[in-house]
Amino acid sequence: MTPAIRRRPFLPLFVVPAALVAIAITAGLAAILRFSLHAYVPGSLDVGGFTLDNFADLARPIVLRAMRDTVLICFETALATLILGYPVAYALVRTRSALLKSVILVTAVTPLFLGEVVRTYAWTVVLGNSGFINATLRQFGLIDRPIQFMFTEFGVVVALVHVTLPVMVIMLAAALAHIDRDYEKAAQSLGAGPVRAFLTVTLPLSMPGVVAGFTTAFAWTFSAFATPQVIGGGKVGVVSTLVYQLGLSSFNFPVAASLSLAGLGLALGTMWAVRRAARPLEAMGGH
Amino acid sequence: MGRRLSTRLLRVSGRLLVGLILAFIVLPAVVVTIAAFNERAILSFPPTGYSTRWFTRALTYRDFQTGLWNSLVVTAWSSTLALLVGTGFAIALKRYAFRFKGTLEGVLLSPLIVPHFTIGLGLLMLATGIAAGQGFPVLVLTHVIVVLPFVIRSVFISLQNIDGRLELAAASLGARPGAVLATITLPLLAPGLVSGWLFAAILSFNEFTASLFVTSQATQTLPVAMYGYVREFADPTLAAVSVIYIAVTAALLTFANMVLGLGRVLNVEQSR
Amino acid sequence: MSSRAADVIPAADRRSPDRPTPDLATSDLPAARTARRGAAAVLLDGVLKRFGTVTALEETRLRVEQGEFLTLLGPSGCGKTTLLNLMAGFLEADAGEILIGGEQVTATPPYERQIGIVFQNYALFPHMSVARNVGYGLRMRGVPKREIAARVEETLALVKLQGFADRSPRQLSGGQQQRVALARALVIRPRVLLLDEPFSALDKNLRGAMQVELKEIQRRLGVTTVFVTHDQGEALSLSDRIVVMSAGRIRQVGTPDEVYRHPQDRFVAGFIGDVNTLPARLETLSGVRATVALGDLRREVEAAALRDRPPGSPVDVFVRPDHLGVRPAGEGGTLPARVAALVYQGSHIDLHADLATGERVVVRVPGQGALATHAPGTAIGLAVPQGGLVAFPPE
């Protein structure tokens, strides 16, 4: 136990700038709340009187469908990311070759730092009607007409999985890295084969990482804008694209605000529900 | 014997699987690179000829030029500010108890969960409300907010690796708090500060969604300019820009990995 | 102010004016080390420390005399490290006063206390060379460069590390790192040297040698030293006085011999040295002496802790393994027992025996003869000495 140096030298210097940023974040959210509770005045960024109509407005089919699709897409993406991310994370943590470790790490992590626009654009080149996949398939005479990937939910999910995979790998690897290898060795010494040892020891112990990775992938997907906008091309409506459309194309700030808040509530609510449902899984991690 | 065979089979198929997934990760980058050197204006595979003219066009296109300059300015300001703000806060978070500590931490880390379009919309509404428009200050503030959680995390992890007794020893030897900070804490924190700044810079340089809301034609960053381009044109110019982006980011990350140990920063090293 | 003066006057000279004339009021201490009342090296008066609802240190009074080697001994969580941190100024007391060299320091921050500290892991600054580590405290005091160089060299010589000045701490062995830590703490001529379990990270062979060396240096400089350990062997061999602590309280303060031979309570008796507990019955009690019945035997015991117990009440008699003897079964004046196991210890044998009443005792038998003559199962008579027994009420 190391005691902290008593007193708190430089506390204001350390905390006040951060507090100002926190105030800005809070003020931003407060601005959204303010707009969401006031009436829309067409053609103006000013607002009318207090009203709850903006929230009632959200009950339109197009909004409800976007919300449902958003949650579905987020689930599909998070699940697919989990399934693809786990083997990579496992290989990253367990490989004995330092070179291989570096290669996996840099490969897996680089897309994390590439903005959504670059990655989304790259996927349009891969998925387009005359893009890489269709051209290759046609080259080999496997298809006569291009398969439609662009402007489909499938295309959006594929690109989103690519976007969220790095963060999933990092979170799973962090969880796996902190599991003592001796547990697995102990299981194998007791007669469990590598698969059984993995399924009965490592996998359960990594559950907290799995749950954390899943929820984070969910949040990232929820936040995605360029991917559903460009690859979905207006055919796949999600909350983020709708907010943009309302806020920056129609300049209907009040409804954009209410939809943002509803979206935030939806995201937080779903993540809370996922965490709650996953509590028995997390308990397997034993922490 | 059969067991050994099945184990080997398992290992080989495992490697194959990981290889395929890694291929999925690099596929877009590879494809976009090929497309960038495509001679023809329409994206098509396989390319009929090779040319670097899209790189020339990318580098001379006005929106990309101003976008790049804006991005560099905004990145320099926001990552540096975020480093200053985040370092102080991480130290306070690690070392001190103070009022509203938990609340402050929660709010500052919230951009990890709150969608960026919400943050962007909020700041846009705020800026409109106080007539700040879509100028650089609001843009920089937005970037600071978005990258700050990563800086705090990076510095916090580095602080955890500093033995608190070093600071106590320094204090017992007569070092005042300022001297402890200058001669012990900050020098030992240096790798964490460099990596925190580097990550902040990379993330800020790539930030798009929140920026889209708070930029105007004059202040648009490179990703926003690219988004505008992809909506209007279908030629491989954007592929050329993407290749430059990918190359720079991969180079920075390889550098970070060599100098600082990315695995340590990201906390994914096998603990034993 | 006094800390400035301390910089200039070498430690040995600085202390000499305080060298006291023997004082009868504190005659339980070696006379040469007894100090004037007002000039205790460290005085804690009613000091108390809580962490939340947990009391880490109950109200405590303690005097550390000038030049003495005082050990805070106890199991982990007993409050000894809290006490050390309070002296160093790393923690602030919730009540009471702390004086160093007669000066009030209760609210003085660590950097103004003029205290040297050596941590368990040495806490050497990894980004500085050995010389820069040792010179750190002098730089913080604005000592001129040339004087720093001279004093660093002198102190490195004191800890036998000449020629290591430019090494990085990482290139040093554990023992060498400890010497650097010691040099770094001593070079500022501290009013008190605090040692926080400094030997526990060393391997056993090195530990003994470092202990002797530390004791030599401490004696040569005459620096007041407060040493924290959970190792009773270390405490017994190094200390002028030992403070035995448990559960946030001081249990006993005394010379090593006092706490070893005249423990004041069960905890001290059990914590310092190995000990057997024999059930007995109180017969007569007069002041701090009592007669007890151990089976058929009668023994005089120290019984300060038995105050007010009525005759006939059960008591526990504490006896060291090396005080017990093995005799042939049935010999007069012995307790009947049976050998359970023999544990070879090199210079002696630990003979474990079960008493007829069921208790397990350990007898330390010199030499190796017992291995041949007392196979497990052999009936023996257990000789209990006439003196050196202490009794406590049962738990």
C-alpha cells in the first residue's frame, strides 16, 4: 500500500481545464435537450415555444423503422465482429513469435486509426457493381450479372464489421492477455485436450472481455454515419443518417434533437440490457 | 497418435482462419491501392493500365488542399490541447480525491459511448446559439472532446506503471511538488505522453462524423472534403487520397509500435 | 531553519551538543544513548490515524532517542508502515503531534522534514545514473555543484560503491541497489533515517551481510534509525530497542532481550521467537510472580498479565523450544509425552512430541543424537525449566 502524497498540489491546474471541456460536453447535450423541447419554426434556426411535439413526431413509420434497423444492424455487426475478432485476438496474445505478433497487431489495429470515410470509400471499391468482388467473379465466369452489394443491408454490415473489428480485437486481446496461461496448462494436465481446455477454461474466463467488446462494437456501430450513408445510399435508413438529414439538410433542429436524444436513449438502453443479460456470462470471468 | 494429428489439424486450420480474417482486414486497403493506380477514370477490375495521374489530381484538387491544411491545423491544436488537458486530469484522477471526480470522469469519457453525430449536433446547436458559427474554435473544441478519452486512458495507464514510491522518495529528499513533477513524474511519463499525443493526432486527423456537423465550406477538414467528393464524383482520385492516408497512418503506427510498444499501450500484452 | 544548518554541519558533529548526560529517569536505556527529554530524535504524542472507518494506528505515544536504532516489528497490517509514513510526512495524522529533534513537524510536508528513507524496492529513479540518484536531494537543496560531487563521492565510498557513479540503477544487483538507496538517503544528512523492510527483497545470504554492514554504517554515523520489519530475527539482531505492534497498537517497547525474555502479553510472546503453549492451573499469585501447576509439576512464572485471576483458574504457560529438555520416560520432575516426529534442522533437531493431555510441543535438541535414540512413538519425559517461564490468561 503506497500512500498518496498528502495534500493535492496543482489540483486546480490539473482539473479546471478538464472541467471546462466537461462543461462544453454538457452544454452541447443541454443544447440538444433545449431544441428538442421547443417548436420548429420553418426557415429559421430559432425556435418557438415549449412543446413535446418533436418527440411525438418520432412515432412516424420512417423513424420507427430506422430505429429498428439500427438496432438490428448493430446486433448483427457486433456478433459478426465478435466471431471474427476472437481468433485474431487469441492468435495475437498467444503467438510466440515477436514478428508475427507485431504483424497481427499492426494489421488488426491500423484500420482503427483510418477514418470512416477512407474505409467506407475503400469498401465501395470492393463491393461496387464493377468493383473488386464482382469483377473478379465475372473474370472467372462465375456470374453474368453483378451481385448487388451496394445499397443493401448486407453491404453495410460487412463494412461496419470491418470498422469495428480492430476495437473488438483490442478489447478481447486485453482480456485474454490477463488470463494466466497456467489455468490452461492445468486443464490440459488434467486430461483436457486443447479444445476442451479452451472451451472450459479460457473462453469462460474471457467472458468479461467478450461482453465489453460486444457492447463497444454496438456503440461504435450505432455511432457510424459515413458507412450507412454511402454504402446504404439512402436505401438503408439508420438513426445517424436520419439525424443528419433532419439537422443539416432540412435544418429542422428540434426534430433532429429529439431524434438524437431518442437515439442516445435507445443506444444506452440496449447496451444496458445487453450487459444485464450478459451478467451470468461475465460472472464466469470470476472478477 | 490420432490425437496429435487432430491437434496439428486444429492448429493449421486455426492459422488459416486467422490468415483469412487478416486478409479481410487488409482487403479494402489493397483493392483501393490497385484502384488508385488505375489508368481509367471509371473504377474497374482488373485495371487496364497503370498511371499516377490520380495522385496528381488529388494533390492539386483545391478542396483537398484546403482540407489537408485545415486538418493539419486542427489536428495540431486539438491533439496538443487534449494532451495538456488530459495529462493533468489523468494525474488528478490517479492521485487525488476531489469533489465531482466520478461525475467529471464520466462526462469526459462519455464520447466513447455517445455517438459522434450527437456530439457534433450538440456543439453545432451550441455554436449557433452563441453565434460562434462553424469556425475553427468550435471545430478544435469538438476534436478535443472526441480524442480526450484516449489521451486520458493512455496517460492513466502510463501513470499506473510509475511506482508511487519514486515520488515519495523524491519528496523525502526535499523535492517540492513542482520539482517532483518536473524531475520524476513527467520524465517517467514521457513515453505515455508521446503515445497519447500520437493517438490523439491520428484520431483527430481521421475524425469525420462530428466534424461534418461543425465545419463549413471554409473550415472543412480533409475527411469532410473527401466525403463531399465521394458524393459527387466516382473517379479514383479518392482512392489516391485513401492510399496516402493509409500509408501515413500505417507508418505512424509501425513507428509507435517500434518506439513505444503498441501492445503495452493498448494493454494487450500477455501478463505472464 | 534547522534543516539549513543541518546541511552544513556533518551529522556526527551536529549531534554532539545533544549528547546527553546519563538520565536516571530513562535508565532502562543504555546510558550513552539516552537523550535530554526535550530533544528526542522523534516524538509522537497521541498520534492517531484512520483510513475511513478503519483505525490504522490507535492513539500512540513513542519516543525515538538520538542515535538509536529502533525497530517497529509486527505482522502486516499492524500499523508499523502507517507509523513510518506519519514520521516521513507521507500521511497526515488525524490527531496528536509529531516532533522531530524537538521541532514541531505535524503539518510539515515531507520535503521540509529532512528525513532519509529507504523503501523495500529501493525506489531508485530509473531515469538517472547512480550519481544523479545520490545527488538528487542535494540538488533539490541548491547545494553548489562541486560540493554535490564531493559529497556524492564520499557517500558512495561509505557504502562501498566507488566506481559505480555512472551506472544505471538497472545495471545493479539487488544488494548494490540497496546501497545506492542508502547512500541517497544518507547524503542529505537526515535527522532520522527510515528503513521500510529494506532487506526483504534480498536473498538470504546477501541479507545477513547487508544487515551487518548497515549496522556498522549506522553506528559510525550515529544516525537515528527507525527500521520497519515483520522479521523478528532481523529485529532482534539489529535493534537497540524494539517496538512490537499489532492491530494498530504498540504492544511492548524494550530492548531485544526484554521483549524476547519478558514479553508483556500473549501476542509478543508468540510473535517473537518460537514458543510452546502449555496448559496449567494458577495456584498462588503474588504481585508479578505466580506459582502454577503443570500436571504434577509446580513452577514459578512471570505473571504480570494474570492480575486479579483467582487461584484455580486456567492459565497458559509459554516456554521456548530450546528451554525444554528430553529425559527418559518416568523420570521425576518431567511431564509424560510421546515422540511424534523428528525434523532435521542441521545444527539441531526439532523434536515434536504429544503431551498426555493432547498438546503438541516442540523441543529443540542440540546435535543429531536424538535421531537415533528417539524414534517416533518413543515415550519420553519432558523437562520443564525452573526459570524463564511466562504465563498469560487463556485466549
